[in-house]
Amino acid sequence: MIDLDSSQFVVRYNVRVEKDMAPEEVAKNLFPSDEIIRSIAVAVFDGDEDAVIDGLTIAIQAGMKPLELINNGLMAGMDIVSTLYDDGMLYLPDVIISAQAMIEGIDHCKKLSKEVHKSKGKIVTFVVEGDIHDIGKKIVTVLLRAKGYDVMDLGADVPVEQVVAAVIKERPIMLSGTALMTTTLPAFNDVNSRLLKADIHVPVVCGGGAVTQDFASGYELGIYCEDAEDVPKIADSILTGFDVQHLRKVFHKH
């Protein structure tokens, strides 16, 4: 019997993986088995938008349905990226590049299909009024879309009235706002008070360099989020029934 050091291995999706394996090697064991579907998932993993479209074109010519390709090819590839990111084998730029390729593929499929891809829920993202720094918001938007959410991106320097109007019209499961400048923080308070006045109790996830946990906890709907990659996790928790207080218990640092 060969004596193997179990500390050199982990188990992922029932596949034994050596800890020093490259992400690409690990992913090979996780891709779908169907050759055509696999090529699409691989293209998403690689973040190759052209290869994604080429793979989708071949699959559709072979008689596969666009909605099937979204679920079994595009989302499958993105799930692998997310898994390896959670395991520390990939980094945030890798996730963003793959997500852009997946979104490009979803848009392509939507143009070719009469079927509607069912989103997990609506979310509104924005940068608070008076602040034009939108890199964080863009990352959050990409990550949410990669996880299957329908995101309304309002952009940067968004007036409070526009944010509230979007919530009233779209009825999202949550808001995600960012602020880099401390002078713009009062906008969060204005959004919070106007939503409550309209009897809307949607969680307001806020982050960015100017935001602190104490600040976010200071108003009724506020959820603090330090890392962009946690925003989809918060959204998923909302779908399971978490309210603001429960979200704070899970995602706030105590």
C-alpha cells in the first residue's frame, strides 16, 4: 500500500485535487462532459468573449436551445470560476474577466431566443449623489450579473430622487450603493429615510472607501459590505429570507 499524505490533497466535487495544482488543471475535472457545452464553459473560464460566441454559434447550429446553453454552458463555466475563487485559486480580476465573457454570451443568447432567461431577482446599483468614483460599483454590478441577477446600474453621481424612483418602479430585492468621498455620505441617509417614508424596507448595501460599519449600522436599512465579492452572497441570503438584522449578524464584523 502506498502511504499518501492526505494533507496534500483536497476533495472538490468528489474529485481529489493536489493542493499545488494550477487552476486550469483543477477546472479540467469540473467542466461539463458534453464536448460542445464544455467548449463554452472553457471559453467562459478563460474569459475569451470571441470563443464564447463561436462556441454558442456551433451549439445552436447543432440544434441546442439558447436558454439551455445559458444554464448548462455559460453559467456552468462561471460557477467553476466562482468555486476556484472561493478556494483562493483565482483572483478578483479573473472573476471579472470571466463574468464579462459570460454576460456577452447571455446577451447573444437572448437575441436568438424567444424564451426568457429567468433571473434570480432585480437589484439596483448606484454611486451616491456627488460622487463620480464608480470602479467599485462596476465590479459589484458585474459580479451580481455573473450570479444571475438582473441589475439596473444607475451609474455615478445619482440623485437621491432617481434612486428612490428606481426602487419604486423596479421593486428590487436590494440596493447596492458606493461612496468614496465622506462628504457624500448623507445621500445614504436621504435614500434610507425616503424609502421608509414610502413604506419600502429593501436592504441598502453600502460600501466604498468612505463607508464604515458603524455608519451603515446607523440607519434602519443599512448593510455594510467591505468586499465587492460579498455582495452576491448578501443577495443570495436575501432570497433565503434574511432581513436586515439577520444580514448584519452574518455579514457584519463583531
